[in-house]
Amino acid sequence: MKEGSVRSRIFGFIASLILTLGAFFVIIQPEFFHLSAKAAVFVIFILGVIQFTVQSVCFLNIWSEKGPRWNLFVFFSTLSIILIIVFFSIWIMGHLDVHMMTM
């Protein structure tokens, strides 16, 4: 879609709204979707990844950059740092939970 176009922003807003409501209803009405707890977490994760993609394309315009694409490089560098921090934080919490709760 064209950078900064109204159509792109409206599509992104509607898609984000639908994805947010989808995640909300998966949590609020789990018996309607017949999902186990693990399946619900997986569905929420997938909806989050899709929403991240929609917002990156529609609002941040990361694919429409001309030239050497420095903003795209910085975007993916920042994303990788955030993923590393989240992964190791979860790993540390799991490690502490296993070793601190033994009696």
C-alpha cells in the first residue's frame, strides 16, 4: 500500500481492532472456541504476531523506504534486542522457579 495513505491507515485500524477483539474473546469466552489453555495461549501469540505485522506495515511503513533501508535495519536490530531480553528473562524466571522452590 502507498506510504501514509488514508486507505492503508483505515485498513490497519480495522485489522488491528478485529485482531484485538479476537484475542479478547478467546480469553473471555474460551468455551465458545473449545480451546485448551495451551491452545488459547498459542492463538493469542499468533494473533499478536499478525497484529505486529499489520501495524508495522500500515503505520510504520517499514517496507516503503527508498534507498539503503537504514530504518529497516534499525527496526530489526531493535526487535532482535527486545526478543533476546524477553527470551532470557523468561529463561531466568524458569530457572529460578525450579531451583528456588525445591524443599
